[in-house]
Amino acid sequence: MPRFDTPANYRQTRSPRFGAARLFAAFSPSAPAYAQSTPKDSNVPKPQPTRRIVVSIPDRILALLEDGRVVKIYDVAVGAQVSPSPSGEFQIAHRLSNPTYFKPGVTIAPGPGNPLGTRCMGLGIRGFGIHGTNRPSSIGNDASHGCIRLKNSDVEDLFARVRVGDRVSLLAERTEEVAQLFGGELSPTKVANDQTQWRALSPRTARATPAGASKPDFAQVRFNKGEHPWKRCLDS
């Protein structure tokens, strides 16, 4: 039979020695070309921080905390003497951009004249919440119907940082925690009729309850639709 010689280059590629070398390189951990890499899952969500809003009603300041650390402080307006802000523990029940303002016989569409401003966050208690304002000059004062007001630019910033379910603490007295968050100190002084005068001493404000004046009973604060301009965002 005729003899057919296999080309030298083909014989080389079929060489057992060459094949073993390739197998060794392919499965060798030290071979960079075939080194295994740990897959990275970019879709794994990052853990969310624990957020909390703390409002010092005497100081008229709101702090946003993440994992117990203050990340932002805002000046606010709180309830006037005849309509004080409630105190206690709440949570954000809902969030609304460009809310419509409602009260009996009056509806105000979103816009510059809306008393709720550009953002509103209800707290699960009818008639109260955190929102913007069409009266920025009221910020820093006891001026609202009980809600916590912020400048529109501030409420938009806060709105973007928080979510439904975040804890909200409205504090009517200056506690040790408030002093740590906002600076200053708690300075109680006994006055007439064994009542306590709380001086809210902080870098932003120094305010004292008038001697002999009792603190409002926030638990008894109630308004009906005829007395309090209720808002759809705050209606719960």
C-alpha cells in the first residue's frame, strides 16, 4: 500500500507530551489564563440604614439620623400656642409630592400659594404631618396649626432621604438626647406652683416657658374640620 507521511506540524499537535502540557496548564491554579474568579453580583441590594427623624419642639429644629448618626439638621416651624404640635412616637405613613390643600370649602391646587408647599409626609395622625410652606418667614417660629413646617427646599431634601415606615420622634421637652443631638444643655428650674421651667439652651435658641404657665397637654389636642384646616395628605 502507498505510504502517506503525516505532516510534521500535525504530528506535533497530536503529540501526547504536548497534550498533557496543555491539560496541566488548563487545570493548574497558578495558570493566569485559566485562573478562576469569584463572580460579583452587582444586583445584590445594599443594606439600608435605619432612619429616624427627631424634632425638638422647644428648639424648632429637626434632625435626620441614620444608624443613630445625625446626617442633616433643618430649621422648622412648630405649632402655635393655641394649636401646639403633638409629642410622641410616630412614623411616616405616606409621602406626597405637590400635594393639594383641602379645608372645608377651600381647595388649593399645587403651586406657590399652597400652604403645604411642595412635599408632604403624613404621620398617621389626622391633621398633623411634616410639610413645606408658602410662608418661609414662619420657619423658626411657633406658627403652624400643629404640623412641622420646613422651607420648600429643605422639605424636598428631607423627602428624598426618607421612606414610609421611618420613625419620627416629636419631643416637647429638652431631654438629654436632644441636648446631645443639638448641643446645649437641659436646665430645669422650679417656678411658682411647683411647676418646672425648662430652658432650651442651644446654639440656635434660648427659650423659657413663662413662669406659672403649664405645659400644654398634647394628648388632649384635638381639632375638628371646622377648627383645624385639615389636609388630604394629613388625613388618616
